Amino acid sequence: MSKDETTEQKILEAAKRVFQKKGMGGARMQEIADEAGINKALLHYYFRNKEQLFEGIYKESFRKIFPQFNEILATDEPMEKKMATLVNNYIDMLLENPQLPSFVIYEMNREPRNFLDFIQSNEVRPKFDILVNLLEEEAKKGKIKPIPAFHIVINMIAMCVFPFAAAPMIKGIAGIDDITFNKMMEERKEIVTQFILKAIEP
Amino acid sequence: MSKDETTEQKILEAAKRVFQKKGMGGARMQEIADEAGINKALLHYYFRNKEQLFEGIYKESFRKIFPQFNEILATDEPMEKKMATLVNNYIDMLLENPQLPSFVIYEMNREPRNFLDFIQSNEVRPKFDILVNLLEEEAKKGKIKPIPAFHIVINMIAMCVFPFAAAPMIKGIAGIDDITFNKMMEERKEIVTQFILKAIEP
DNA sequence: GTCTATAACAGGATAGAC
DNA sequence: GTCTATCCTGTTATAGAC
């Protein structure tokens, strides 16, 4: 943590770590203050209350976890290449933010209303339909199997995201450490891409 | 809720609902008492404390979420049939316990040590290795593609479990209600099975 | 902006009557 | 077994000095 960060930045980083690990309910303002190297009062000086601090972190998580397919899909690469890039980028993002899946899954289930309000704001609305449309077109052209496109998208996201959400289980059962786990996830980029492309071959 | 349930049963059912939705940290003894139609004091009469009540619910969840592959895999059906049965049974269980994935994912990330202790007790230890072994044998025989078997198993579980963990997102984005969601998950039994079998064809 | 001290409250747990 | 009332600890939030 560099020393010339502003206090606000330090707070936000600390809050991110603590909230992502413990969730809104389990997080403690004291712990966030400690992590940021300040005290509780100053925390409240910057963010009136816990709720407000949480909202910021929560929204930021959406921006990352909902892939913005637009740029990738706008290229004129063939579908196979686009799919590979999507999987690669998504797994890369998750390697950098491994706590994101469990955090968002917990919060969206704990307070679905809150969650739904967020994703209806234009700012963080996920745009799966672009990918769904692409797949449907490919199916019409007979270039892929006519599986309902929505399920293909869910499968792709599931295979990318789930291992991170269930990381403690995978590490525990396979008996591997963090470094080996990360290597495994690197491997998955290629494996998941091939798995999907093979599955949707006509 | 039938009226001749014992109080203990009512408590356990209420606790299950509340804990699965809110987790250990977010759950309130008051809320569990309300759901069970009793008061807090009586809750403590039956279960000394929150921790103890929680542990029971948590362990029970493992028993359900870790498929005991043994019986299914012990049959002499062909591999394709076994895979189909696994996916069917797993999705059926999840349709009956839709909150299970998000609950277990949250708790295993919140307190990994606790989680690891549990799955090392023989009672709830998952037995993925049986399926891994089967797939490796099939690969040796050249009957399936030589993809690392561990990844195939993760993919299978991911495609079954993830949609339930991320249900609020799927419902919100697709704009569907619970009934439509459940129908979609029924659909997935066949779709996921075919998706996997196609993907691992030699 | 940052701190110490403290108010205000929520939530788990217990005492004791019935 | 079940209730009401209460205690006690931990946590959020604020007041006020520097």
C-alpha cells in the first residue's frame, strides 16, 4: 500500500477487502478502520455510515463481474475467437478478484430487491443479450448446434465463475495451495473454451 | 406447516430457512423465533446458543450438497447413462433446496477452516475421486477425449450448481418468475447432460 | 482531518415466574 | 415447556478537543 494514497482510497481498499470476505453482515467497521490504519471516527467522517460505504463497494463489484461484452463482440473476429477472448478475459479478471463471486452471490441472495434495483440502473446493467443474439444467429446459419443460446451463456459463465466461488472446496478436496489453484485456473482458459466450442459444434 | 410438529422441528425448519438465506452472520435469533412462532428464550431452551443451532443446519447442508456418487457409479450402466443420472439427480436435489448453493458458498468462504474440518470428517466427505477415476479409465480406453478429468467434474458441478447460486441474477436479467425459472432448470437436465457428453466425445 | 471518549442501540443470552 | 423481563457484550454512530 503506497504511502501517498489519500485516506479515502485507503478506506475504500480496506472496505473492499473486508466486505468481500465477510459480507455486509459480517464486516465490522472496526476491522475496516484497522485495515486502513485509521480509527472508526474517521471512517464515519468520510462515509456517514456502514450502509453507504457498503453500497459503493457493492456497485463497484457489479461493474467488474458483469462482463461488458460489447467491445469484444463488436470486433469482426470469428465466433470461436470471440468466445475464447471472453473466457480468457473473464478468468483473468477473476484471478485478480477471486473473492468477487462469493461476495456477489451472497449479497444478491441476501437482499435480492437491493440487487435488482442496482442492475436496473443503466450504469451496471449486464448485457448478456448481445452474446445471446450472436449465438442465435450462428445457430440459424447452421454454424453451431441449436441449443437455446441462453443456456450456452449460463454454461460459459458457470464454468468460469463457479471454481472461484467454490475455491475453498476445490483447494480442500484436491489438497492444493493457492499457487497451484491459480495455475489450474490458467489451464481452464483453454479447457473451458475448447469444452464449449466442442459442445456447440453442429 | 402442520400443527402437530414438535417445537424442535419447527425451530429447525425456521432456522434452516433463515440461516440459508442470511448466513451465520446475517441471521437473527429473533427472526428464527418469529418464523418458528415462538420467542427467543424458548429458542435458547432447545439450543444453548446460536453457534450450536447453526452447526446442525450447516452439517445437514453438506450431506445434501456433496453427492454420494457411489451408488450411481457402482451400477453397470454405460458412462453416458451414469452421467445423465448424476446430472438429473443433482438438479432435482437443487430444485428442492435452491438456497443450498449460495449458503454453502458463503460459509465456506467465510470460515474455510471450519469447512475443511467438516469435510474431513468421514460422515460428510465428498467422493469426487470415484467419478474422476471412471473418467480417466474411459479416456485411456479412448472412449472420451483426454481432458483432465478433474476439470470435467468441476464443469459438471458448475453447470448444475451455478444457476441456483446466481438465481436472483438470472431471474432479474431474464425477467422470469420462480415457476419459469424452475422449468428452465428442468430443461437444463437434458441440456447440460448433452453439453457434457458432446464436449468429451473423442 | 484526525483523534479520544462516550452515547445509543442491537442482539445473544439468562433469570425466574407460571 | 413456555413466557416476560432483563442483563451484558459488541457495534454503530456521534460529540467535542486538538
